Amino acid sequence: MSPGGIRVQGISKQFSHRVKGLVYAVRDVSLDVAPGQLVTLLGPSGCGKTTTLRMIAGFERPDAGRIVIGDQDVTDVRVSARGIGFVFQNYALFPHLSVFENVAYGLRVQKAPEREIARRVGEVLALVGLAGHERQQPNQLSGGEQQRVALARAIVIRPRVLLFDEPLSNLDATLRVQMRGEIQALQKALSITAVYVTHDQEEAMAISDRIAVMEGGRIVQEGTAEELYARPASEFVARFIGRTNLVAGRVLAASASAVEVEALGRRLTLPAGGAALVPGAAVRLVVRPETIDLAPPEPGDAPQGVVVSRTFLGEKVEYEIRVGEETLQVTGYSPLQRGVLAPGQPIALRIHGESVRLLPETAE
Amino acid sequence: MRGRRRAARDPALLAAVVVVWALLALFIVYPLGRLVVRTFTDGGHLTLGNVLAILGDPHHRQAFWNSLLLGALVGICGTALGFLFALTAARANLSRGWVTLLDAATLLPLVSPPFTTAIAMIFSFGPRGLITYGLLGLKGVTVYGLASTLFSETLTYFPIAYLTLKPILAGIDPNVEDMAQSLGASRWRVFRTVTLPLAVPGFANAFLLLFTASLADFATPLILAGNSFPVLPTQAYLQITGLFDLGGGAVLSFLLLVPALAVYLLQRYWVSRRSYVTVTGKVGAQTTVKTVAPWLRWPLLGGCLAVAVAILYFYALLFYASIVVALGANHAWTWRHYQVIFTDGLKAIGDTLIIAGVGMPLGGCYAILLGYLVARKAFPGRHLMEMVSMLNYALPGTIVGIAYLVAFNDPPLALTGGALIIVACYVFRYSPTGIRATVALLQQIDPSIEEASAGLGARSATTFRRITVPLIVPAFFAALGVVFIRSMTAISATIFLVSIGWTLITVRILENMTELALGPAAAFSVLVVVVVFAVIALISLGLRRWRVPGAADFSSIFGG
């Protein structure tokens, strides 16, 4: 079966809140998922990502907008007729059925012949590495095994799309990394269109073809992990994807190709961003911690900053550097070769202007 | 808006909602409505004359105040006794064996016919009672009145307080008490400032439950209260069966409705919102409970055992009375009473078993259907449906019985005299326990399990059949059990509904009591206790066999 894409067109969902009255959980969200792609909805809790996913699945009905899977408008189609595979945060295994019967459930609903059920369940359990566990009850399995059963149960019916609602949040850190690799491999091998919800930016970056960052019920930016990291559209996205410094600055001069900015008590020449900038405008500079180089000041030069604290993490050292009024996070890699700076040490710093992103100052 | 659309898209849901509402309207709303109409009309005119006529009789006014007084006293004494048992069972670090014994002793009054203690009281303290006459040699003692009614009802109903308070006391995180002790508080201070305040909502709840139970109790006052202490349920009964005044009985039962409804609403909208236990969440490290000083354990246990022994004594006495010729006069051994109940009384036994047997599956299906709709489905009037379904259960049986009599005595719905009306009365009066069990179970089962089924292509009817039903089997068994047990033991509502054609064991016991045929009454009571315990054992077996791994334990459901 060739995978179909998902087109979400301007869906909204309101809930009545006890105190606030009617509130938007999801507001005018549009999203395109190409066939075979995995798109992640990423955002803090309460941003509407799960509600969006549940509307794609059909558990919730949007108040406005349409949802298209493949070339079928499914907005008014029941969950049971949408052909989706859903993996729940708590796995939602049927507690009264064995592993085999859990996985076989969807096939039995389809009234598949007994021999086909046995064959397909066996294949899928082997695929997720649970061959031999058929007769166990869900409560006899570890968290990781339950997760695999949930996955097997979702893919055995060969769904048109796979939907994941924070499937790894109940697992420990090591297992989480392992399982996300397995989920990605499986999704690529079966080439099923998938939507994945998480609040963990690292998980999102590891697993996704594209990421849609959500805030307050809207998608605020969508793109590949590299695009979001290199060119965040807002302070929210800059903070949410990776660690960052947001430095206050002022535009001195702007041309078609470059912008002169005053920040951290110096002039910086940066590549021009998308926004039209006029001289005098207040801006924010998105400076990633690893794009700042630290060095002891040249003899005779005044120091530009001082080391406040450092955290040694093995492959890198994280510093806090005081520069004038600002405190910067700076990451130094390979400390064994390059050495470690001590707290209190005066330093000179060099910012790689080409990787700095400019954002207009917003009232916060 | 959203709910309506969903119901419209799911024809099975729509049909289920319509059917349940039709049943509720016919068997709960309609009879109560007719009762109110009957109370406030006379020959088609709206009038207060009926009420004023009844209130004009000082005997009836006395009955109203007596009912409230008795309810309050039973509430206080029963809550105190229930707290003693709950504290001992939950906070005194007793071994499992002792706790099981306390549970067993409190189960006995819960599942017996309501007047078994009353009968045993007569045997012990009556004019020829084993204790008053036989042991102490007192003559001319009168057992009838407030004191003995209070004693009997307290002993019968305190297990409700025990079942209410025990989970609350057991749910208090021992770490909270440890914390208070580590701050320098003494045991008594911890108990006073931490344990007791946390249990306050439980006290209020237990008091109200006992108040309602006593207000509704019909059999105990009929046997023990006597003429000097009239209460509303017995007055209503005598008004109808003695004076053939259905209208007067309706007014009296309406007077009973006022405090009962007030307590029901108070409990539902005030007390039930004030539980602290659910808020505490995750229990920290394991620690033993230290509220109760070690030396205090034994006096507490001693108090409980004394009560347990009293209960066991009453039941042993009942059994003894059923196998001697005449208790207090001739203690020769005989099977005669059992011969009587299995010949003369055979029809009552057969009728009761048929009615219980028919009502049981109907009540079970009704309970899980309604519980499922209320807990899981979105449709307009969901909360109203739940509230209406609880009404017949919350109101005293006397009201329900008289309302059925008023509503179903005439065409087009002339059901009185048949078995159907008795079955309907039991189903709609005693299924709410099963409904609550279903709702409670479903609240523990994450909705995502049912969504997972829908996601795999199952329609709502398929999901209900293959996923929901197997998961709520324990609630189904609980519903079966409660409907059966109450069908065997209840009397307050159905005494108005029995006829020449269909009678009940409990009604025969009452007739025997009034005819002073105490032997057959005792034999009937023993039979009911034995049958009920056999059914409970069977259902517990079923529960154990069907229990889903990891699901909740429902063995204590019979108390509600």
C-alpha cells in the first residue's frame, strides 16, 4: 500500500475552561506531511500539540478546518474508519488480553482469517523483537516491552498513517534513546506517514524529517531541525530548540547584504536577515553557546569578559561569562586538548558573526 | 452541541440513551411525580389540605420529630462505633487475620434481613427474653421504645460508617504523621491535629449515610419502637394497610421525602467534594503507622471484639431460636419450624427466588449500561441521568413503595399485584451500587484503552463488547450481587407491592412476628442469611476468577 500524506487545513478546537471560559486549545493550525515523512509537533505542555494529534486521529472533532489523509477528507469520518495506527503515551494495552491478542485485536475486528492473523502477528512481534512473548499478559512486561507491543499493535493493521503521542515519556533515559532509534528505523522501513508529538527537543531533532514548533495553540515555525536551530523565527523557538544566548543590541547600519550591530559593547558585522532593519532599531541577537570562542586576552588589550563559573562535562565545558551587564553561556569543546579556563579569569571573546541570527526586539 | 453531533453519528449510542431515559422516566420520575401530585391535589384541585390534615394530628407530628431524632442518634452512635472499628483496622498495625475478622463481623449485619437484630433483641430482652427474664429474672420489662430501636439500628448500620471511614483512615499517608511527630508533636497531638482533621469529611459522610439509613428503616421500628415511639415509615405503613388511606400514606411519605432529599443533596454537593485523601497523591517511603500507641491497640481491639461478639451472639441466638420449640419456654430440639417454612412458606421462598433471579441479570445489565454511558459518553443530560438514576436508591424505601403504589395501581399502568412491579422496584432501587462500581472502575481504566480499540478499526458497539465489558466484569458481578442480596432481604418498599399472587420471605417474616410465630420467623431469617452468604461466596469466586490483572478489588462493594 502506497503511503498517503496528511493535509491539515486551518483546524481549531475550543474547550470550555472553568475559569477562563471558552479557550482555544488549537487555533488555525495547518500542516502538510509528505507521504512517508515523519513530522514532529514540538512544544511545551498545554501548547495544543496533543489535541492537534488527537484531531488527526479522530478522537476529537475540530470546531473548524479540514483534515485530509491521502486524498480522502476524513474530517467527518469515524476514528474506526480512518485507518490510523495510534501509539499512546501510556501504551493503552488491553489489560485483559495477552500480548498476542492485543496485537491481533485490529485484525480480528477486520475479520481476517485465523491463519493470516497468526502469521501477521508473528511477523510483527518478530519485527519489534518480542517473538516468544505471545502468551504473556501486559502487566508482566517491562515498560520498554509494553511500548513495543503498543507499536506492534499499531502497525500490524498496516495503517495509512502512524500517530505517536509522547510514546517514550514513560521510559528511562537510555531506553528512550534506544527506542526512538527503533521507531525511526521501523517508520522508514515501512515508509508510513507519521506524526509524532513530544515536548523533548532532542527527541524531536533525532527522530523527525521536519519539526513543527507549537506555542499557545498555533504552529509558530516549521522546518527541519537544522533550519530551526540556525534560523529560529522567534525568541520562543530559539529558546526551545537548543541552548541559546539572547543578547540585546542596536542596529547601526543596514545594507542589502550585511547589518552593523552594536552589542556587548562592540560593533559586530552580521549577515542580513530576512527582516527589514532600520538604523537605531532595537534587536535581539541569537548567539548559540558553541559559536563563541574564548581565549586569554592578548597582552596589552583590555579584557572583554570574566569567567563566572564552569561546568566540566567531559567532552565539553560549559562556562558562564560576564560581559558588562550580560551573562553569556559559552560551550568549549575538547577541553583536554584546549585546556580549561578557571573562574575569575579575564578573557577575550570572539563571536562568529555568520552564525548569529537577528530578531526584532519584542516586548516581553 | 458537540455531544449531540456525536450521539447523532453513533446510532447505537443514541438508541441506548433513549432506552435508558425511557426506563428512568417510567420507573423513577413518573412514580415520584405521581406521589407529589397525590400529596398536593384533591379531586383535581391544587391544595395544601392533605398535608395540613396529616400535620394536624399530633401523633403524626410526633412521628416526624421522632424520625429525625432517631436518625441523628443513630448517625452519632453508628459513626462513633464505625470509627472505632476503622481506627482499629486501619491504624493500629494489627495483623491481617484480625482485620479479616473485623471485616467479617461487620459484613454480617450488612447482608442480613434488616430486622434480624430486632428479632434477636426481642429474644434477648423481651418479656420472656433470655437475658432479661432467663438470666436476670426481671419481670414486666418492656423492650419497646427509643433505646432498643437505637441499639438495634446502630448495630445494624454501623458497618456503613466503618466502610466509609476505613479507606479514609487507611489512605492517610503515614509520612504525614511521621512529619508531625518529627516536628515534636506527641502521638495524641498528631492524632488530634493531623489524623482527625483529615478524617472529618469521612465523619460527615458517615453520619449522613447513617441518618438516611435510619430515616428509611421500616422493619426495626415496626418491631421494636412500639406505640409510644411512632416514626414516619411505620406511620405511613399503618395509614395504608390499617386505615386503607393511600392519600394519607402518600402525605406521610412525602414528609419523609423532605429530610431525605435534603440529606441526599447535602451529601452529594457538599460532603463528597471534601475528601482530602485523593489529593495527597504519591505515597512516599514505606513506614509503619505510629498514630496509635502500642498499649492502646489492645483496648481498641477489645472494644471491637466485644461488639463483634454481640453481633455473633445475636445471630447464634437466631439460629438457636429456629431449632427449639419455643425460645424462653420450651427448649426442646425440633425441626418443626423448618418444616413449616418449607411447606406453608414454600410459596414465599419460591416467589422471592424467582423475583431475585429475574431482577439480578436485569439489574446487572442496566447498571453497566448506565454506568458506561455516564462515565464514558458525551451526550446532553448526562449528569442529570446519573442523578435521576440514584434517586430511588437515596430515598427511603417507604417513599418508593408508596410512589409505585400510587403510580401503578390504575390503568394505563396497572402493574400492582404482579411480579413485574416488585422486580422493577428492586432493579431501579438497588442497581445504583452497580452503577457506581461501573463508574469507579471505568475511571480507573484510561479512556485511551477504548480509543486504542477505535483506532484499530472497531466501532463503538464492538469496543464496548470486546474491551469495556471484559474490563468491567467485576462491577457487573457486584451489581448482580447487590440486586440479589437486597431482593432477598429488603422490605421497606416492597411491603406495599406484595399481593396474594406474589409474596416475599421478608414479608412472611414480618407476618410471623406479628402473629408471634417467632420460631418460623427465626427459621426464615436463618434461611435468608445462609442463601445470601452462599451467593456472596459464589460471586467472590467469580470475581477472583474474572479479575483482570492489575484491576481494582471490589470485594467490599456490598456495603454501599
